[in-house]
Amino acid sequence: MKKIIFALLAIMFSSSALSHGPTPQKVQESVSISASPEKTWDALKNYSEFNKIMKVRSFDDKKMKIKYGLIKKDVPYSDYNAQIRVKKGANENESIVQWTARFYRTYKLNPPIPEGQDDATAVAAVKEIVGPGLAGFKKSVESN
Amino acid sequence: MVNQKKLLIFNSKIFYFFILTFFLVILYFNFLYDFKREYISKAYITNQGDNTVSIIDLTTLKKVKTLKVGVAPLGITILQNKKLVFVGNVGTDDISVIDAVDDVLIKTIKLNTAPLSLASNPEETEVYITDWFKNNVITISVEEMKVTRSSKVGKTPSGITFNKKHQYKIITNRDENTIEIYDKNYNLVRKVNTGKHPFGVFSEGDFAYAANVYDDSVSVISLIDWSMYEFLVGAHPYNVRVHDKLAYITNTIDDTLTIYDLDSKKTIKTLDTGETPENLDLNIKLNLLVITNWGDDSISIFDTQNFKFIKEIKTGAQSRSFGDFILQ
């Protein structure tokens, strides 16, 4: 019994320690698209789906990247900033689109952290927009 | 007859000249060797995403080692004479101490609170740490390797630095938009309002500089008459360093570095960095500027004489290094 209590305490302390501190979270995913970087970049600029969830901060034609901030307020993450950039692929008819998101959990104070306001919840929620978002964009470019 | 000839050689000036030259050559090579050995400079990069420190040799521009530290390492400071590196782990609430000669972890100091940034006094007898959640500055005795003091400061103390000339500890309090100046005895000398969300801080001579994340600006504060002015930089500046009348600022959202001339009060150059450049440090002898790119898991190295990009080197995940991270 004592052992179990100690084990539980250890888990409690270690998990609270892990989600502790002012640590920005990062979700970075990329997808390979069968189109030239120029074509992909043009498509990205005109793709409206991303603008429904994020606000465009800036375009950079030379570096082929778009910076985003957040529109939605009722999300389990905060201080969200992202960039999507187009890079060269393995050949001239291939490009890589990379989405990097930087954000924090919603709870900023001292632990204990309330359920649903921790790092893991924030990361899971952002992954839900990044993965399917990139897949949708790929489909849209390749079907054109 | 033969013996006499030999003796003649020993007495000749040419012989002594050769001996002397021989020793001089040996001395020269010894000196060269020592010089080279003395000039080892390394950058210590805290990788918050994988709980490691990447060690980069700045003379060869190669990664030489990766060390495991505590969870989510962020802040860092280096004791240049004692050759010790102090790293703050915000996930495990402790400090990892690295011996910078052999690059091994020699001590873990438990804090029981999240260390944000670190700085030492010039004598290297003490290390000061900002305690983000509990609004303290914690003092560690370097000799004893333990906490000796904890003092209340402003809200969410973030950056900390030590001004050698005035013997001040200088702290940015992010959520209350202030910079605080404390004397040797931890008495508050002055509290000055900055821009919004002051984070990284630097101080030298009679000035302190704070990067205001939400205002896209840097506050310059006079430590003599407490006058202040601000200048604009790129989006979401994180940290600032000053050398030779030039201020270098990392703009996290723009992926750029601003170089601002403090004399002419003009931005003289904006350089492209990697993704989300957070922190920076300089090696004056090698004329190098090193920037940590959180988004690219790398560092970018620039030449401070011509502002040219030299090299990007991969680090661990989410490279940050908040503080002075170069062993000079």
C-alpha cells in the first residue's frame, strides 16, 4: 500500500513538474506536394481555408512564407503565432510545405494546472488544425 | 687532433647561434600551441524541447557534444574565469552546473521553483536567478553550490543581468512592464517603466537595455539620471546585446536581427535569421554573433565586422539559451 501511495505521489509530482514553467509549445509538420515551389506558393497565397482559423500577419514573396496570428479566442491554447513556408522538394516539380506553430497553454500561473489548460491539451488542439490543414491544402493544390 | 677540432666547434659563435635559434623556435611553437589552446570558445545552447545542451566549438564552428540536463532547460549564464556553465531547468525546477573544461555535468542544484534567467557577479562568487512564478530573485553561492538567499522583486521577473560599473542587479518584470535596479545589498535603487512586456535585458557602462516584446521596441535607460528613450525594432523582440555603440536585437516574429546604431539613432541593418530567433551572444575576439533559432532548432552565426552570414548549425529541439551563453 505504501509503495502504491509513493508511486502515485511520484507520478503526481513528475507530471506537474513537466507541465510547469514558461515553455512555449511547438508543433511543426510538413507535407510534400507534387507541384513546383512557385505554383505551391501561389496556391498558398490564394488558399482561404487557413484564413478561417488564422489571421495573416505578413507575406514574404522572396522567402515564400506567410506569418499568421490567431483569430479564435475560445481555444485551449494562447499567444499563438505560426508561419507556413514553401521550400524546394526533391525535384523541380515537388515542394515541401512546412507549418510551424508556437503557442502556450492557457493556464499561466503557478501549478497545479487545471485540467484542459495544460501543455498536452494545447499541443493536441494545435495538432488537430495543423495535420488536417496541410492535408487539405495538399489535396487542393494537387487536384488543380 | 680530432678532439681539439670538436672543442673548437663548441667555442665557435656559430654553434651558440644555432643553439639559441633552436630554443627560440621551440619557444615559438610552444607559444603558438598555448595560444591556440587558450582560444577555445564554445557556445552552450539550451534545447528546451529535448532536455539537452548542445556545445558548439566557435573556433571550428562544429558541434562537439550534447549533454543531458534537467527538463525544459531555458536560462543560462557562464562563469568565464571559473569555467562553469549554469543552466536553469524550468521543468524540473533545478539548475544544472556544467564544467566547461571537460563539458560534463558536475552538479544539480534543487530550487523548487522555475528558474527563468541567470546572471553572476563579476567575482563569480554568486549566481542570481529570476523566479518567474514566485516573484523572487534567488541567490546561489558558487562555492557552496546551494541557495543562500531569496528576495522579493516585481511581478514575473524575467531577464536578469549584472552591471559591473555600478554593481547593480537589473531585472525586467514582464507582466508589470518595469525594470528594477537593485544594489549589492538587494536594496531597490530604482524602478522604471518600460514598454510592454520587457523580456531580455542587457547592461553595460551607464545604460540598461530592455527588449519590449509587445511594443516591438527597446527601452534604453540611463543609470545616472534615469532618463529613458525607446527605439523601434522588428516584431516581438526578445533580447538585446550591445557592443561598440551598436545594439543587436532578435525579432522573433520577423525572423530577423536588427542592428541599431546608438550614436546616430538609426537602424543600420536588418539581417535574416532562422525561424523564431530568440537569443544572442557575441564573441568579440572572434568577431562572431551567435543567434538561437527556436523554430529551426539551430543557431545562426554572423561576422560582426561585415554583418555577413557565416553558418547555420543544427542543435537539439527548440534551441533557446536565454542569457550569456558563450564561453569567451
